[in-house]
Amino acid sequence: MAIALLVAPPGARAQLAPEAARLWVERHGMEAVRQLGELAAIPSVASNPAGLTEARRWLAARLERYGFRTRELDGGHVPALYAERTVDPRARTLLLYFHYDGQEADPSQWRTDPFLPTLFDATGREIGPVVALPAGQRLDPDMRVYARAVADDKAPIAAFLAALALLEERRIRPAANLKLFLEGDEESSSPGMRRMLENPEYARLLEPAEAVIILDAPRFPTNPPTLYLGTRGIVTADLTVYGANRPLHSGHYGNWAVNPALELSRLLASMVDDDGRVLVEGYYNGRTPLTPLEEAALARLPQVDEEVRREFGIPRAYGGGRRLHELITYPSLNVRGLGAGYIGAQATTSIPDRATAALDLRLVPGQTDQAVLASLRAHLERLGYHLLDREPTPEERLAHPRLAQFRRRPGGYASFRTPMDHRAVQQAVRIVEQATGTTPVVLPTIGGSGPLVLFRDVLGLAPFGIAIYNYDCNQHAANENVRVREFLEGIRIIAALIANYGR
């Protein structure tokens, strides 16, 4: 941003007035959006190592302008960027987590080039590429910037950089020592993360933080300031059912040769009932019940299910009348993809030789991936299936009337829920409320999954999150976007967090 770095003296004013933050954001909002556009224009996706390197260098250069020392951390995959700024060795430590990588993007599905961040007005009319707009461009809070990773997770990073500029201009020093962990392969299931945190040298860098705050995830659907204290875990698996050793003519062999697509359909239908409840024996075992504080937090949430159902065009919701945010405190079994034969113009009148379902299993505290996978495996075996974790041999295909390959895919995360009365959580809630003038929504958990649990498991830190971007951001999908209103408020929230956390 085109703002001079001001090094605040030791006696600098330590309070950030909410009104002063609001006025700063009004004056400099377009500069902050332009900087978000610069970052989102970098194609930092797994298939583009050069883009990941460029993003890391871009971030290091800007953080160093604000007095941060940076270094790369190697976990055997994409390096993370670590940054720290010490204000007082006796002060508490604020540890923030971001990730600078994004999901892959298919340009054919997008309104614009996914790596040419573009501003749209509230009606959806294209205004133009963000980086080409004049600094004085008027910002309507309902405008949106479209680009890959512009929300997940580059809006929080850009908001953090803008918050630093705000505090420097107001000559306000952070109340806590700042430490940042910017991961580069979160969207690839963080394969090097545990190795980094288990490295004694890297672990010492993150001391003496008591908590780690992730600035990621969409807000509650009514878009109030939102904190969340947990995530579900995830494990993925592929289930393949076999028929003949090659596709067969459906006229000559229909009604006689086993159709694996039908067999797989029956298998999947046996796992979940008409209301979305998992029927696999033992699937819910181990779930840690919500505490009274967590139950009370859910009860206070605004009623949004009907509005969200209509917005997404869902004809009916699962759950037997229970609310969305209660249901995500339970494990789920999702069919994320199906494959068998061909459809559309490529369809042939044949019986497929195999059918595959890609599954994702969301876990909750108290459960392990091994136990949930074991319950699913036992369910398949009770239905008479002989299970393999590889392709069957010709002999095996003949020997077993019901044959399936059930194979776990790499990656996955455990689940967590940080207690609502943890002192770092309570302080963050107060800061967000003071910064926005609005009582934030506090969610015991969100439905997604992520690597923050590793900070708890390896380093004993309490993880929780502050959601920065709009709930309807098309996260992970085409036309991902961030609305200006939430982005600018995110700057104010982060500035207040930096100025007051640990005070």
C-alpha cells in the first residue's frame, strides 16, 4: 500500500478508537482492495510451484516493511513462511495462522480470468480488474472482488497487512509480540505441517503462545462478526464395486450380468437413511457431547436454515427438523463423487465393468479416523463383500460374488473444539465486539476441516478462528469472491486484535 512506514516510539498511543479505525478504512479502502488484488493475482496453487514461491516472496517483502523478521520453514513439501515482530519480551504472544495457497481453478467455469481479480458492483455488473482501478475509485460496501483464493485465504492476509498500515499511521504499537505462520499447502491437506511443528527448532519459534488464531472461513450466514472454536475432522476413501472384466452389451447380457453401478447404489443407500442419518453400526461412537456453554451458544444462534435452504435451492433439508449448526456437531458420511460408465453424448448401451464412489467422512471430537473407517469396513463385510485395498486379480474377481476395493486416500485431519471459557477466546470475543459495536456469533464448531488441530496435538496450543469473509463467497468453487463490506470490517477487527490482544 502507498502508506509510509511509521515506527511508533516507545511512548506511542496504545488505544485504537473504533471510530478512528472506521475513518481510516473509509479513506484507504481502495488501496487495501488493490493490495488484495495484487496478492490474489499470484497463481499460488499446487500445480504452480513458481506461483507459490512468488506469493511467499511477495508476503515476506511486505511484512518486512512493518518490522517483521521472516524465514521459510521446510517440512518436505511447500515451505511455510514464518514471521515475527517483538515489541516487548515480557508481553504475551499473539500467534496467527494463514495459508497463502488456493484451490485449483478451471477458467472455463469462471465469469472472468480467475487470476485477474475483478471488481463487480452490487448488481453483478463488471467494473474492471482491481489492479487497474484508480486509487480514488469509490467503493460500495456491496461490491465484490472475484478471483481464485480471494476469500480463502488471501482476504484475511490482505486485511492483516492493511491493519498494520492503519496502526502505523495512528502510531499505535501492538500490545503483544506478533508471530505469523503462513502455510503453503493447506489446500493439499498440509502434508508437511506435522513435520514442521515437530521440528524442535521451529517449535521454539512459536513459543510462548498459548493459543493460535486462524483467520479463515466464512462468517455465519447473516454475516455478523463470527468466531469459531472448532472444526470437524476428515478422512477420505474410495469404494469400487466390480462386475465383468470388461463392459458388456446391455442387450445381450442385461438381466444376467451383475451391474456394478446398481450394486454400488444399493451399498450407498444402505449407509444413510432418507433423513441423512448414517446407518453404519458404530459410526457415531465416541462423539464427545457438547458442554452446557456450547449448547447455550447454539441456542442463541439466529434462525437461518430456511433462508439458506432457499438461497441454495435445496428442495428439503436432512436432519429431521434439527438445525444446520447442531447437525455439524455430529459426524457425516458424504458421497463427493460417483463414476460408472458414460453419460450424455458419450453414453453407450453397455453394462459398466466397475463403479466407484469417492467418500469423505467428517469426524467430531472423541472420534478417530481408524475407528470410523473400521465401522464402515465392517458394514461392507456384513453385506457379504470381500474387501481389497488394491485392484483384484482375475482369479479374485471370479472367486468372490461380491467384491469391492475399499481404500483410504492420503491426508486428513482430526477434529477439535477449544473450550468457550478459554481466556484467549474470551479476550478475542471482547475485542471483536468493541471493534465492531456488534455482539459476535460464537460457534462451537464449523463443518469444515483443517490443520489447526496440529497446533493442539503437537504443541499444546488452543486453536480457534475468526471468520473474515462473507458466507456466500463460493469458497473452493468457480467465481470465488469476497464482498467489500466484510473485507473492510475484517481490517478493523484485525487492527483491534493486534492493538489490544494481551493487554
